[in-house]
Amino acid sequence: MTCTTVAASSAAAQTLDRIAATKIVRIGYVADQAPFAAKGDAGVPMGYAIDICNGVVDEIAKRVDGLKPEFVETSLAGAFDAVGAGRIDLLCGAITATLGRREVVDFSEPVFVTGASALLRTDATRDLRELFLGERTISPPRSLELRPFAVTNIGVRAGTTTEATLRAAVAREGYKVTVVDFASHLEGLAALEARGIDAYFADQVLLAELVKQARNPSGLVVGTRLLTREPYAIALKRGDADLRLVVDRALTDFYATPDFSELLKKYFGEAASEMQGQIVALSVPN
């Protein structure tokens, strides 16, 4: 056994041993990721991903009497370093698993699958409606290609995978787009409604929830075209193979129960059945 293997095994044992000794699992979350994670009444987080992680804790509690979750609010910018440093055991929310992030943390099997699109005002320009809604205007004149935007400001949350995707697409396609960074989705929504930006780019399921918080929801439309594929997962400490196995097994077992279907219906309504099939298809079999 190499020194690297010994170190990885030791780290995994330390995490699970600490959980058993302290009877606490530290769940990290970013507060403005509804419906996946949001701060509820009395400061207690709530959301689909929070419920999923609470279920994982319940599974671990079958082997550790008196185990409880301890919630740690974090920023998206600092979340992965906190996991890597062991200050957070499970990072739960709208957390996209990427190879770049795997340099710092590991990920569980997917807990959700979505993709990026944009939130538009209903009076959005033809180019934006074509790109994000897939509309095709047949009245002439019309280019065979999607012409570059004339002057367009598209907002996005800073530090997200969607920001990187948007900037790469703008550079690659040569669109005349100014990418405007925001610290939170709510700030982006406010700018869109105030006409400070022309569109707000984020994962589609987050945009659908964001509309509910708008001053005038009827004046907004969520893009129907997905420009990316975003698998959400639970982030955990890199090299914690034993902990990851416990988490993945808990998720796979939960996905096979009627409770999983009910949880999806609770947060996503009629779309639950389709979402369930996508998630289960990516799960790790027993």
C-alpha cells in the first residue's frame, strides 16, 4: 500500500470516526438556492437538497445513536474550500458536479439533473427569444444563422458553472454581449425587472423558482431551451471513499422508495415523474 493510499484511508476513517464521536454531521448550504436550499423560519434551512441530505443523515443514524445534523451557511465562493478543509461534511444544494471542482472535493451520485437557460422579460428582443425560447420568426428579412446580438447585457451569478459556460459561449460565438456578474440571484432578478440587463442566465429550475419572487411574474418568461446539462450532487471531502460509499448507498436505497417520488412532487409538481427517471438512470446500483 502506498503512502497516498494510507493517507486517503486515514482521512476517510477520521471523518466517519469524528461523526461517530461527536454525533454531528455538518451540512453546508448556500441560502439563496431555492427550491434546493434556502433559509426558512427561525433560520433553519429548507429545500429539496436539504431534505435529501437529512435523509442521508437518517441513514447514518441507524449506525450512530443520537446523530443530528448541524447546518453551516456558506457562500458559493467559499463552500468547496470549506468542504476540502473538513469544516463541512456534506454540501447540499444546487451544486453542479464538475471535473474542475473535483480537484478540491468529491461528489456523490447525482441528486438532480437540470440545465442552464435564461429568464427574459416578455418584451425581449427577437435574438434572445430565438436563442432561449427556440422561436423561429419567418417574417423577412431573416438570416439563416442566429445573428450576433446588437447590444445585449446578460446577467449571471458570479462564481457559478453557468457563468463560465456563458462567458465561453460569448467568446466562442462572437456575440456582442456584456456579461454582468451578480452576487445573488435576487440581485439579478431586480436588475432584469428594472431593465438594467436584458436576460438573466442560470439553471432553469432555479429560474422557475426565481419568477415567484418577482414584482411582476407575468412580465417574465423562463427559457425553454437548455444550453447545458447540470448534474447536481452532494459535495464531500476529496478522498473520503468510505463516506462517499455510505452517502451513495443511502441515495440509491432512497431512490427505490415511494418517498422519493413524493419528495419530487412536493418541490416540482407535474415534472416530478420525468425528473425521477433522469435521476434514477444516473444512480449507482446496489
